[in-house]
Amino acid sequence: MAVPVGGLFALARRATRRRLRILCYHGFALEDEARFRPSLFISPNEFGQRMRHIARAGFPVISLNDAARLLEQDAIDEAPVVLTIDDGFYSTRAVAAPVLAEHGFPSTLYLTTYYVEKGGPILQLAIAYICWKSPLQSVNLSGLGLESAGFAGVVLLDGDKRSELAKELFVAVCETFDSEGRAAFVRRFAERMEVDYEALVASRKLSLLTPEEVAELEASGMVIELHTHRHVLPEGLDDGLREVLDNRASIAGMTGREARHFCYPSGIWSPTRFASLRLAGVKTATTCEAGLARHGADLLALPRILDDLARQPDRVRGRAFRNNRPLPRPGRRREAQGGIAQRLWQLGGRNRPAGAGSLKRYCPGKRGRGES
Ligand SMILES: [Zn+2]
């Protein structure tokens, strides 16, 4: 007997009512960012629709603090949702905060603080954006100061060449220039590529919040939590601890409060990193592993549901319920978990596998280039 798709969603929601859905967002598009990097920026329209759906469907939205307590007490019920936003793009304030306030939804912002203190566009994203945005079909790279790294002469800008060039340039820029030199290079490069860099800076679409804006958000109810200072969590105990403590001190300077919840930058996590988090007194840590959190899960490896425009909606909602693989334990490999998000994501009829690829592209991550 055929079961209506809507009925299946209701059944799945009831079956998973004792599991916690932690949703993950990053940036919100102010202009063309959702076309530039759909895995990182969601359009205001899409985000508004998601929040309206959560409100209409009656999923209780709870704070991360409450969720942690309920998980520990085995008291999760009614399929609650926690809303998390990573990084701290300016658009968090410009786009997301008003929508969340309209619904009265509590939320958590995992803030990486280096670029909050430094200001300006994130270097890696700025280079990638200029490569994507340029109207040119070819460019002469000579005279930009990277000849010694092999960047000279004319290169074509067709197909995948643009993103490849961006990745290679970012590495070379980090290895060649100091902080001031990097900023000067990006200006030269934008001019050469015929992209308006001043407009990019003024739009703040690739920039993070200012310390004053962070303080405003915290005062208005968005809770600011940890995401490391330089957007990397090294495996070594001392280096890992330093990242968390630098981040916490920076956040405390803006909010006056000691942040205790953490999100792994770039989604890169492992039990070998738990020690530095425990030493720092971190209560919970979220990953980019796809799944729902339940009682008994390790609070330092909580799964989430990444919601962005890069994940194609499932054409047939019911398809999400056809496989019967067991729920993953947090920490199992991502490849095995695509079906989990598909099977259990009932919030918007958009069933999609999660992954952290987009974050890795954005983040300096393992290479320690967060200071760039
Ligand atoms: Zn991040």
C-alpha cells in the first residue's frame, strides 16, 4: 500500500523525536555570493523560507545550552532544533539576525576572531571571488610579484582554470608575502583582473563582523561561541589549546562572557583533539558530520545538518526513506552518512547529503594560513 509522502515525513519526525537536529549555516548572500560559492552562502530568500518552515511545522527551536543539558539528561523530545551559524560573516547581522529575531529563535554564532580583529575581506575568498568575477578570458600574471613562484605570462581563464588559479595563487601569496604584502597583492590582482576591489571591500560580503557588531549581536540574544582564532585547530595539545584560548579571550573582549561551546573549523575533527578542548573547559563541540544527535553521543563530536544551496534538493522526497541503514555514531566516516541526512531531514522537503567540502575550500585549515 502506498503511503503518502507527507505521512512518511510525519512518521519519520515522530520516530526521531528524541534526537536533536543541529542546523548549520555560514554566510548569507548580500549580492552575488550565492552564485559565487553556493556551498557557503545562502540567499536571504532561501534562509527566510527555511525559518518560516521551521516555525510553521512547529519544531521547537532551543538554545545550544539547553540542548546540551537535555542531551545529558536523556530528555530530548519533540524533535527540537538548534540553529548554528559558523564563522561570523557580516551578513550574519545584516541578513540572518533580523529573520531570527522575527521568529524569536535562539541561535549560536561560532565566531572565528582573527579577521574580526583584522578587518577586510578574507584573503582566500577574495582571491577566489576575483578569479570568479573577472570578465577577462585570459590574464597576464607578470608583474604581480609572484614571478618567483612561477606566476608569469598569460594564462587562460576558462572552465575550471579559474578555481585552480585561485587555489594556487592563495598558496603562493601566503608563502611569499607578509600580511601587508598580501593585502597589496589582492588590490593589484583585482585591478589586473578588472574587478572593482573597492566595491568588494565596501560591500563587506567577504568580511566578518566588527567587534562592535559582535557585541550588539550578543546583546540582542545571539550567543557567541568558539571557532578558534585563526580558523584551525591543530592536533598538538599546546597549539590546540592556544587556538581555543586566543579565541575565547577575543570573544570575551567583545561580549564580556566566557564562551564554552565549540565548533571545529573546516569540519576537521578527531578524538586526538579532545584533550585540548577538555583542558579549555569546552562543554560541547559540533562537527560537520551529517546526522542527528542523541543521548549518549560524545558531546565533543556532535553531528549537524549543513543547510546550503549547494546541496541539491532530492527530486523525490519519498526516496529519502527507502534505505534502512542504521543511524551513525558521531565520528563515523562522512561517506557512509549521505543517506542519513536524506532520510532524516524533514524540515523543508529538501533532502540532501551533508559534507564539509565547501568549508575546506574556504578555510586555511590544516595549513595554518588563518593569519593570512
Ligand atoms: Zn568555519
